[in-house]
Amino acid sequence: MEQNIILPSILTQAQAAEYLGVSEKKLERDRWCERRIPYVKMGRHVRYRASDLVAYVESNIVEATAH
């Protein structure tokens, strides 16, 4: 079942973590090591664009296969 969720266009790390269902530490590790989730650096602050988070989720969909 698809749900419509209203997101602000720019999210804090805490908001992004909540949306993705991961910890803030996971997002920090991703920035330091993996760099799979795009982010925006605004001075010393890290922000996430909602469009990037949605694209990240969409790119990680695994389709079920019939056996």
C-alpha cells in the first residue's frame, strides 16, 4: 500500500534519519564512508533534500521474484 507523506524540501539529519528509519549515526557513517545518500553542506550544517531521499529509497527497491 502506497502512502503519501508530506516532507519539507530540506530536512535535518534527524528528520532524514526518521524518514529513512535509520539512526543519525548511520547517516554520519554513510557520509564518511559510503556516500550513497546525497546531502547538502550548509556551512557546518548537513541537510538532506527530500527529493534525494525519495530517489534513494526508490533506487533500493528490490522486486520479489516468483519461484
